[in-house]
Amino acid sequence: MDTISVADARKAEAVGKAVRLRGWVRTRRDSKGGFSFVELNDGSCQGNVQVVAPGELPNYEAVVKHLHTGASIAVEGEVKASPAKGQATEVLASKLELVGDADAEAYPLQKKGHSFEFLRTIAHLRPRTNTFGAVARLRHRASKTIHDFFDERGFFYVHTPVITASDCEGAGALFRVSTIDPDSPPKAEGKVDYTKDFFGRPAYLTVSGQLQVEGFACALGKVYTFGPTFRAENSNTPRHLAEFWMIEPEMAFYDLSDNMDLAEAFLKRIIADSLDKCGEDLKFFAERVDKEIIGRLEGVRDKPFLRVSYTEAVDILAKSGKTWEFPVAWGNDLQSEHERFLTEQHFKSPVILYDYPRTLKPFYMRVNDDGRTVRAMDVLVPGVGEIIGGSQREERLDVLEGRMREQGLDPHAYDWYLDLRRYGTVPHSGFGLGLERTVLFLSGMANIRDVIPFPRTPGNAEF
Ligand code: 4AD
Ligand code: MG
């Protein structure tokens, strides 16, 4: 007898097989005919399998008739073609064991729908809900596709450090990593003496693996990193997390236009695989979360992304006749309201914005000949806004040092990074895709806290 998943037990091919199944009870219904239906889910797929538990089971009265939502069980039986509508199969149990009971009164997940806000307070149990199961499977699929996509194109996966001394984005939104006793820190000249700290210097959680991955790109050609990143920004928005996962490819000898081509092919591939392989979960999102989701994904998969300069975008926004919460002017950063107007109302398409003012973007972006703009690119998609940020990198040593000083950074602190420009410098480019923004986009979910297993946001680090 094979132990199979609910996903496999639901397939018509399984009919006639003797199988063992294990999972959690979603519901139990007792029939007047002296048997019970148990909806069993094991997380392998969106759907449940219906277990028919006959009254002849020796533990029928003592156990089966007391099975509660949330209890874990093991079932042995035969897969049968189901007479019921909407399911190909059901399992006629010859044995049903209770593995772990769940108190019916106390179990926080009752049959009725719960708000996503409530489910965040039980983040350890929410994977058992339909929505979070679907999110988890979609997130897995996207991650798998990401590795496949790069592997097929000859990229190498590089593991960049989580602990770093450099502020990649130069934005100062860093979490400190320290073993100093905050109640009695070592001091020198009245200040905390970080030379006595664990690493002998100030150290932080990384905001991006880019600087390190550039070193590998300038040796192995095409590489990517995929890991957790941390930002201590006090942004309480539905699109920001303090801990999120980012995929950062970096390519030697790529210019901005090569970079855009890659970013577009990459996003399209993630969408195509989700549509091909997560159909049941996407159907669920379309029914319960966002009616438009499948059409929107197909549109982004099939249509070319528009490429529009920052300057043109500002012009469009200024002429739109809209009133903005954040004023539009050349040199101002684009906010979510502007990004979403461009993709959702004006172009009705994903847009790659490029050539942003140098004052808005980090030191590492290549300065254009106009001196005012840098070779930045942001990919904006409907429903989410910015999903990718990237650039061609500044490969000229003197310009790069100048940009660091301009942004109040000490070039000596980045000496190792500047070496890449001292020895065999090459034009190169890369970008960062936020995994949670991607899952938001794929699922139509509204809040980024609901697409990561254990969200970390200002004031929240439970579980
Ligand atoms: O635009 P960002 O800040 O770019 C970088 O970090 C570059 N070093 C990437 C590179 O060129 N290698 O971030 C890239 C993406 C954003 O477009 C967004 O999808 C996501 O990371 N992101 C966040 N996601 C969730 N919460 C946050 N606080 C995020 N900040 C950025
Ligand atoms: Mg960005």
C-alpha cells in the first residue's frame, strides 16, 4: 500500500488503488445512513479529498464521530470514482486513525472565513487555510522557476552574506548586528567603541547582496543571489517589509538595454510557469481574492513591456490633470500613486522607467552623458507598482568615487568594491526583484504581510 498525497488521490488515475493518506480534517459530516464524510487536506494542493468512513469501522463511534476540524488523521482505504459533483475521486476508508486531536472549541480556525488581519495573529496556523496554502505553493513555484530560469541561461547562484559592513543602498536603513551589552557598552571618547564589538567594527544586516555579487559577476560573468534582505525603514505600507527576499542577477558586459531584456524575460517566465503549474491555486485567487488576476497575468506574460524615460513619465503625470498627494516635478521621486497611474490607467501595461535623476538613486548607478541622470531602471506592473529596481553600474573609478562623496559616503569604506574598477573594470548591470512583491502580483493579494510566512514589520516580530 502506497502512502500518497491528497493531490494524487484526487486524480482519476488513482481510482482502484489501495492507499494510505495523512493530513488534517477540514470538516466532518455524519450521514443518516450511518457513515461519515471527512474532508481531508494535506497541503499538497488546494482541494480536499473526501474520505468516506463507514459505520463498520471498529472506532467509528468512539473516534470517527468525534473528529474535529484541525485534527490530524491517517487513513487507509481504496480510491473510488466519486458519484458527487466537482470531484473525480473519493476514498473509502478501511482504517482511520486519529493522530493528533484538536479541541473543537479552542481551535482558532473555524469553518467560517477569517480576516487576513486576524490570521496574521496566528501566523503559525494560517498555512492551514486555503489562502495561505495557495500563497505558499505559489511562492515555492516562483522560487523554483527563478533558479531554473537562471540555470538554463548559464548563471551561477552565489550566496552573498547576510552580515555586512557596507550600506549598499547608501540609505542608512540598516539593522545593527552587535553582541555589545547595551546596558554597559565599551566606550572610547564618550561613544560606543565598536572596535570591541564581535566583528571589531560596526556590522549590519544586509539591505542587498548587490555589491558582493558584482565581485562574482566581474569574474564568472553571469551570476545571481537570492536571499533575505533587511531594511529598517519605518514604512508601514502594504508593499514594505523589514525582512524580505530579493533575487539579484548581475551580468558583466551587459548594458541597460540588455538588463531590461533580461528583466522582462524573467518576469514573463515566472508568470508563465505560475499559470501553467499553479492553475488550481490561481483559480482560487480569482474566485476569492481578485477576479481580474488571471487576465492580468496573461496580459503581462503576452504583451511587450513599454520603456519610458523618467522625464517622459513626469511629463505624462504632470499633464494628466490629476491631483496628487505627492507633487509631481522633475527631480521628485515617483510614489506608488504615480507608478500605479502609469501602469493601471495611462499605459495599462507593465512599464520600464529608466534614466532617473542622479539625486534620487544610489551611488553605484552609471551617470549618463547629460550629467543629470543615471542609468537606472524600475519595472512597474499593474496592481503592485515597482517590482524590480536595477541599473547599469558605474564602472569608471573616478566617477564612482565622486558619486560616493556626493552622497556623503566615504570611498575608503568601499575600497574592496572600488577594486573591481581598479583591476579589469567592465560595463555591467543587474537588478533586484522583490519576491514578496512578485507573489503579491501573482496572487492579487492586497497586503505584502500576507504573502510571506512570518512577516516582520515595524512593531511586529512575533513567531
Ligand atoms: O529598488 P531596490 O532598493 O534595489 C536594490 O536593492 C538593488 N541593490 C537591486 C540591484 O540592482 N541588485 O530593491 C529591489 C526590489 C524592489 O523593486 C522591490 O521589489 C523590493 O526589492 N523591495 C522590497 N520589498 C519588500 N519590502 C521592502 N521594504 C522592499 N524594498 C525593496
Ligand atoms: Mg527601488
